[in-house]
Amino acid sequence: MGEGKSEVLQGTLDLMVLKTLYAMGPLHGFGIARRIEQVSAGVLDLNEGTVYTALLRLQQQGWIASKWGTSENNRRARFYSITKQGAKQLERETENWERVAGVMERVLGLERQG
Amino acid sequence: MSKIRTLWSRVKGQVAELRADEVFDEEVREHIALLEKRYEAQGMSAPEATRAARRQFGNVTVLKERQRAQRGILSPTEWWRDVRFGMRMLAKRPVSSAAVVLALALGIGLNSAVFTFVNALLLRPPQGVSGTNKLVEVWLHNPKAGGVEGYLPFNYPDYAYYRDHTKSLEGLIAFDGDGEDAIWNHAGTGEILHVQFASGNLFSLLRLNAVAGRTLSADDDRIDNPRQVVVLSYPFWKQKLGGDTGVIGKTLMLDGRAFMVVGVAPASFTGLMVGTDPDFWAPLTAMVRFRPDDQNRFTDRDSSWLIVAGKMRQAGGRAFKRRCRCWRSRPTSSTEARATFWTRWSTH
């Protein structure tokens, strides 16, 4: 891992993928990886293959759906899009994330006592 | 029945998994190709771009394993266990459920692709045997049942009839699709061995000669006088008996019964079914000694437990079809399964 890069936290990739699809509309795996790379401005060290594990998980939950389309290379590629259930889940997860992040912030902000 | 349903869904899942694997391969290839293109656009040489793309993507093999685990794909062992379960059901249950279970065990689909699938998974061309292009699988077929559910493994009476009356085939081999475990008592200890009960003509039809002693013969396998003899597999003979030719003519205590070792199979031969790798072969009819409580499987036409393979006199598709028709003429059993279905033995 390069300096100044962070590993993707377990579980957060799913949320990132879900949000990306929510914001961008249908994308293929490559497109999702690009978008995350762009947004993270190179801070995240992402093995792009793991995007597909996240996609599979999300699909198994029914939060995203996929269908075949054509890539920039003019070849067959699977495009993923968020489902209604997925949008609801995203809402829940976002709230949850904010709550956890808030707690983390407070915990990490604790001053040394005594 | 719930176990059957579970099995069914797992079999379906397995077929879907094979496809999912291919689809995933395609996705990964395309993703890496797009990464390469991007790196090349940034000025890298083609090999550099390839390396960078692979690094960026991560370990494909590891990822694939993870995907499989995530999808809950069965390992070959688990898959085989399911199939064995299906086969055991076939041996025990009347045809109504046997047909269903066979459909499960065979996979899904309604055409010969099913059999190709089964071939790839279960049946393999025997190693070190010539003339495999003359081997065909034979199934009982009930034309009234739809699709794959109409195809059944053989029951013993029908197998015996076809074996003795076929003119167009050089011979008909049968073996227990499930296989059996037997406890080998020796030197005060017991060990579980896998036995495959096979028709007496198995070795001769496949032109397999014993490495030591002799192989099974049709005489060993007579229903009126089954002989308690065994042919050892080469690995068993080497590993457990030190490759000692002195064991020929000696007896092994199997499930407390004495079986005489008559020979050792060639090293390359491990049976006709993936995953069984028997330690030894015994005559089909010697099953009576092993499973005295299950004797009706030799008289019951509803007991479908035999995988049957035929050997054509000459390889060739046309002759194959003609024979298929003439075999349809005999009603085989009370089950209305009256015809046979032939397909070529897998050659891959």
C-alpha cells in the first residue's frame, strides 16, 4: 500500500457501491471502480476485483439488479443498477453510518483525563 | 421429501453456478481490458499496461474463490455426496420418487445437454481403456414421463434381460451407482473400504487385464451362484498390501464375510464413476452377501440402482440409432418404462 492510502473498511465498500449506483445510474464494474477512485481522490487503495464481491453481495440481497449492455470497448458488459429496496437500504445504511461516524468522532476526540 | 427438495435446489444451483462462473470470467476479462486501455492511454507500453491493470484489479483466482464461496457453490465432494444420496434413494424407493430423484441426480434440462453435463461430472471415459468411442450409456426410458424424469437407471431384471438378449451390442456392463462401504477386518483392526459391485463382464468388455491373478468373470456373477471374490484396485493393493502377489487366493474379511482375492486391476483403472475410486470390485450378484436384507433389488423392477453401459460392435452413429429403435420393442416392467435411451460415453 502506498503512503497516505487507506484500505477500504470491511462493509463500507458495499455502501460506496450502492451510493455510486444511486447517484450515477446504471454502471458496469469498471465504471463503479472509476467513480470510487475519482471521488476518493486516490486516498483509497482499492483492489478493483473486490467491487465484484460487493456487487454479488448486493445482488443477493436484492438491492441491485443487473443486465447486459455494451462497454466502451464495444464488448458485452454487465450493468448494475440500484433497486427500490436498494434505495431504502441505502437510506438506512447512510443513517447508520452517520451515527457510527459520529460516535467514532466523539470517541477519538476524547481528551486524556487526569 | 424435504431433503429431496433441498437436493433439487442444490442441483439447480450447481448448474447456475457453472454459468455464473463463465459470466464472471467475462466480466473480469472486460474490466482488465478496460484498465489496460486506460493505462496505455496514459502512455504505458502494452506489457506495462497489462501488469498495471492486473495489479490494480487484484488476484483473480482468489477473487473467484471468494465469489464461489459467496454464492455457496458446492465443492466436488459435497456435490458427490448429494448424488450418492440420490442414488441411494433410487435403490430404496419405488419408481415414482426414483424418477424424481434421478432427475435431480442427473441435473436439470430436458435434452441431451443434461447427459453431457452428467458425463462431465459423474461418468468419465475409463482410463487406459481402448475403444471408449464404442461405449454408450443406456438408460431405461418411460416415454410417458416428460423430459429427464423419464430416464431411469436400470433395475436388475431388465439389465439381465438385455445383457443376455442383445445382438447388436457386444455386451452390457452394469455397476452399482451408489457403491458400498465395507469394513475390512485385518490384524485386529477395522478399516472402511469402498467397494463397487460390477457385472462380471466389466473387465473383459473394457479389455482390461489383471496386473496379477485374474479379473472378474461372468461366471463369478451368476445370480444362482454368486462368488465371493474381489478384484483389488491397484492403489489399494500397493498401499495397503505392499504390492504382494501372494495375496492372490487369500481371503479378505469384509463385513465379517470372507471374500477371496482373485486379482489386481490395472493401475490406470479407477472405475467408471467420478469420485468413487473403489478399493476393490466384487461381482454384482455378490451384493446378496453384503446386503442380505436388500435382496429384492435383484427381482424388483422398481428398484433402479444400476448404471449401465453398452459396448457397440463398431463405433458409428447410424447403427446406434437403428439399434435404439429395435430396443424399444420390449415392454420392460410394470413401471411403463419400456424403451432405452443411449448416449455416447463422455470422451472428454
